[in-house]
Amino acid sequence: MPQYRTTLGHEVFRFATLAEVMAKASPPRSGDALAGLIASADVERVAAQMVLAEVPLARFLTQALIPYETDDVTRLIIDTHNQAAFAPVSHMCVGQFREWLLSDAATPAALRALAPGLTPEMVAAVSKLMRNRDLISVARKVEVVTAFRSTLGLPGRISARLQPNHPADDPRGIAAAILDGLSFGVGDAVIGINPATDNVPTANALLSMLDELIATHQIPTQSCVLTHVTNSIELIERGAPLDLVFQSVAGTQAANAGFGVTLPMLAEARDAALSLQRGSVGQNVMYFETGQGSALSANAHHGIDQQTLEARAYAVCRAFDPLLVNTVVGFIGPEYLFDGKEIVRAGLEDHFCGKLLGLPMGCDACYTNHAEADQNDMDVLMTLLAAARAHFLIAVPGADDIMLNYQSLSFHDIAYLRNSFGLKAAPEFEAWLAGLGLIDDHGHLIDSALGAQRLLAGGA
């Protein structure tokens, strides 16, 4: 068993396991404190980071944090590891890997080729040695492109999910929110509804409404009703107009069991969705959501810190070639991410780790009303994520989801990011906006009220 120890001044710090090193090297957050995993003081955190910097990357392939025999996520990570892709960095320790990622040698092409050779534990480890600016600097170099009816992740663009939730699943209220979002140029990633009542009849009705709306207005986007994966399979069998299969996933077999989902179930759903061939420019048919703290909240964390477990959830996502993945970063609550500082850090970590693993990574920059956070914190996070070249963000009417009862971003926020940083929507969606006269020759939105009138009228 390797020795995990270092000396700072006259004090010797010892860590019993690699899992303890990982946990105590993490920046502080309330979930790890709740689990009893956090460093006792800043000096112990620095000691753990010093030890972690010397850990060989290859050790994560031979020393599983959660045993191979008892966890199917661990088996997925090990069994699908690409040794050839890993070869260029296989001689490095975690600290050397950090330096390489921040160097000019880590080009977009090199990072794209490396992704299949990295494991979640490797990217989680290196993220623990990085400042926020480092997470942004590396993530913005990673290019991941996916497609269904719109092409997402291209340089110079940022997409958005239009989230028109309604507490009673009222079609009129949902339609009004969609019209509002489209008039702000939101919806190129997906128009995705969290149903208030999660059952097959409700999901079928909502999917039919979305399909008719998209077809009537010829919108180059995809729809999704965020129902359980088993419902999606049944909906496909019933002939529902389903574009994307959704599922929340986590980083351990036990946590996924808490969601009522297995890896074979996800494979079955993906195959079913692919059989429909509903995409026009691509066939990425899966949409996954994750979030730090989900495994701990299900008592399925195995003594592993929440950020490492979040990265392991991305191994599940990666196995199914998704169109979209996003961390719902502050949704679970202050028990796991206490305040704005912890939420911002977690959002940047999650985005960095997901992109390094080759995922189309987005974020719901959000918080609950009992967290020590406010909309200014979300302004900071969304701006940093735009700098980091996030695949997409989520926006709801007025930044206030009245069904899920949490705070996110508004449609105005997406317009701010695009206008302030010269970013554009997905190319197919941008052309649709231009055809309706919703953007000017420079790609800037016109008056949203006029935009809504033009949408209702079917054009300029």
C-alpha cells in the first residue's frame, strides 16, 4: 500500500488512503463537511494537495476508490479505459498533468485525443490543484461538438435550454413561456420541460404539444420532457414524438439505484431513441443531468468526496454519447454547497471535468432560496462559464422556476452573454432567428416584444 504522507514545517501529515487524500485536497464545501471528509484546517488541505500532486496518474487505474467488484460505475470506468489515448500522459503524476494542461502543448486537438484515456478520478484529482482561473483556462481549450437538429459547441457560440416549467403543466402557460424565450433567442440547445406530474400520459401530451410547436414554426431545435428513462422507453413504444431521452445520473451504482436507473436501462433507451431517426443534422439523443451531493444525499457515497463522485457521474454520461450534459450546480441546497463561493467553484469544477472527459458540458447556474447565495453570484458564474466556453446554460422566465421553486438564469441573461462577448446561438437556430427578423445583421436581438409579435405572425 503506498504511503500518503508529507511534512510541513515540523508537522507530519499522514493520510490512510487515496480517497482520504482526494477528499482532504478538495476546496471546502458543506457536503464534505456533512460527510466528515473535509480537511480539518487549511494547512491539512495544503498537505493533502502536496501529496496528491505526487500521485501517479496511472495509480487511478490500479487503485479504485470504490471496488471494481461491487460497483458497476467503477467497472465501466476501468473496462472502457483507452490505454492508447492515455499513453501521452501515462508517465505523469497529478501535478505534472496540471502543468501540461496549462501549457501550450495541451492544444484542442491534443485534448480531444486524450479524453478517452482519462478517468473521472484523474480529472477530479487535477482539478483539486487548480485555481478558478486554471479551470477556465483549460476548459476553454476543449472543443466538443454534438448535434441533433442544431449543432452545439462550435467556437464563438453559446447555446441555451429553454425551461418553460409550469406548476400545473398548463399548456397555455408553457406555450407563453416558450414564446417569451424564443423571442430572446433562447432554446437552441433544447426546449426542455420538467413535468409537475411525472407519468406517461402527461409526458405524451407535452411531447405532442412541443412537436407541433416545433413543426409549425420550423424551429431547428429539439424537445425533451424530463421524465424518468423508463417512461421514455414506454413513450417510444407508444409512438410518441420523442427527440431526447433524459435521465439524472450519479457516480455510484447505489446512487443510480436510488434514481431507479441502471446502465443496461440507459443503453436500451438510447437504442430505442436512435431507432426513431428524428435528428436532422446529428443523432446525439441523450440528455443527462448531474449535481454534486446527489450520492451523499442518497447515502451512497462510499466515503468519497462529492466532487470526485460528480466526476464519476460523467463516466456514465460519456458511455452514451449525449447531446447535452449539465450539472444542476446549486439545486440540491446549502447542505452540499453552502454559499455563492462554493456554488461558483463547483460549477467551474464540474464544467472542467466534464469537458476534459469529452462531454458536451453545460450548467444550470442556480441556487435554492435557503442558500447563502443570490443572483449576483449567478451573474459571476454564468460569465465565467461563458469565458470557459460552456456548451450551454439553462434559462427560465424571470430566472425564477415557479414549479421547481429555485432560482436560475433568465432569458435576458443569455442575451447579455451573447451581446457582451460576441457569442452566437447554434448556426441553424441563428439562421432561423434571422429569417424571422428576430436578430439584426450583427446577430443582436431586436426588441423582444416585437420579436414575440413576429413569432406569432410567423415572420417579419
